[in-house]
Amino acid sequence: MNISGKIREAGVIPVIKIEDAGQALPLAQALCRGGLPVLEVTFRTSSAQAAIERIVKACPGATVGAGTVLSEEQVVRAADSGAAFVVSPGSNPRVIERALKAGLAVFPGVVTPTEVENALSFGLKVLKFFPAESFGGVKTLKSLSAPYASVEWMPTGGINGANLAEYLSFSRVIACGASCMVKEELLRAGDYAQIERLASEMAAVRDSVRKKL
């Protein structure tokens, strides 16, 4: 199964900011047990590369991507870490080009038609709508989608248990990125049981939506 297929199957992608790489493995295991096996570890901390490496080596049930990738150098680091895909908040053409050259699936962030068309020029089919809630949520996403019948979406930003079903009910959404199940205070406390429970709740919403579609 290709990366987009795995993301589609997962439906919800935990977006992780991790300060201590030593927490990477138990965190990934908790999320997988909760039913969310595709993870996005953001390059917002100096521990991101090491965290990805640890998950890739020791948690074979997880598919790990690098998030908040802003530069070509970070793309190289993501590839070196074993990341399977790259996610960026914007659509920097240099980041996209470098990721594709490295053989990585890449999901750039867009919020305007011009950004969509720039991403399409690279042959991309799945784009990140970010920050989703701040830019009008599902209503805006549906309007943005209308001229681009071939595009599928991974909305991220402000998505939680209260609005997840609305996003996943839109047929063009393959998955949503969310950080609500990986709260910083839970990580600091090492409360992996609670993280697993929150992941399970999001997975339950996903499964409920799929039964109705």
C-alpha cells in the first residue's frame, strides 16, 4: 500500500511535537494501540529527527512522516531519519522538489486557488488544507475543492473530537491531522494511557463516520 493509501486507511494523523526523543517509542506505541498508526512528527524541536529514527527502528506498526518541514535541509534530515512522507505548512516549491527527488511523498499546505495550482504543477494529488479552522473549516474547503475535482485533502489545524466527523464526512478528505490526543502536559507526565485513550476516541469517531458513508 502506498503512503496515501496508508493515510487514507488511518483517517486521523496525530501531529506530534516532541521535546524528548526518549518518549518517541512509548508515544508511538500508545497511538498505535489507540488505532492511529500513521504519525506526523513535526520539525518544531531539535529532537524531531532522533524521534523519527527511534520510531522507524523500533515500532514497525507505525508509518512516520516529518511535519513542519520548511527547508530543503529539513527534507534531507527527514529522509535520513527514515520518514516515509513530508508535510509542510505552506507550498514552498524548493521543499516540494527536494522531497520528490528524495522519493518522499509530500503534502504541502494550501489555502488559496493559486497555491493549489502551484502544487498541482508538481503532479501532487493530495494537499494539506492548513490552518483549516482559521480559514473557514469545511465550508471553505468544499468551496476551494469545487474547481479541482482531482484533489483530495488532509485538513489540519483546530481539528478535534468535536469537529472531526464533519471533516471526515466530506468525501474528498482522506484524513485529518490533529494534535489534541498528544497534549504537551500528557507527554510531560508520561501519561501514555491517557494518550492511548484519546487516540481511541478519535479512532472511534473515524469508524463511526465510515459506517455511515
